[in-house]
Amino acid sequence: MRLHSIELEDEKKDKFVEDVKSAIKQGWYIHICKGDRIIIIFKDRSFEFAEHEKDRINEAQKYGESIGIHPAQLPSENLIRNPFG
């Protein structure tokens, strides 16, 4: 596993998300965090939610499993507090 850190201006976030959705390999994901919010970006789909939105977290996890990502490798609410963990 390889982790990278980037800084992204708020006004460039939407374009970044769209670019990643079209470029990322199937079965992988990227996450970006700011404050208590996170965006999980998969091939052709993304999920944005806050730490307390358990239903959205579960939706992203189920989607990740449906495209072949092992459950242990999927994002959780802990990722928001510790994006590199």
C-alpha cells in the first residue's frame, strides 16, 4: 500500500473528484479529507459524508465490496480522524 498526501484548493475539489473518477483503476479508491468530512472516490462513483453519517459510510463500504475491494481495505469513519492510518 502506498499513501500520498496532497493539498487541494476548495474551488478545485469538484474537478479533482471528476478527474479521479475517470482515471482511477477499477477496484481502487482515493480519499480526501477536510475537517470532519471525507470524499471516497472510486472508478465512476464518489461518496461524500461526515463522520457521523453512518448510513453513507455503509453505502460506500458496500459499493467498494461490490467492485471487489476486500472489506478490511475499505474506508471507515476512523479514516476521517486518521487519513493516513
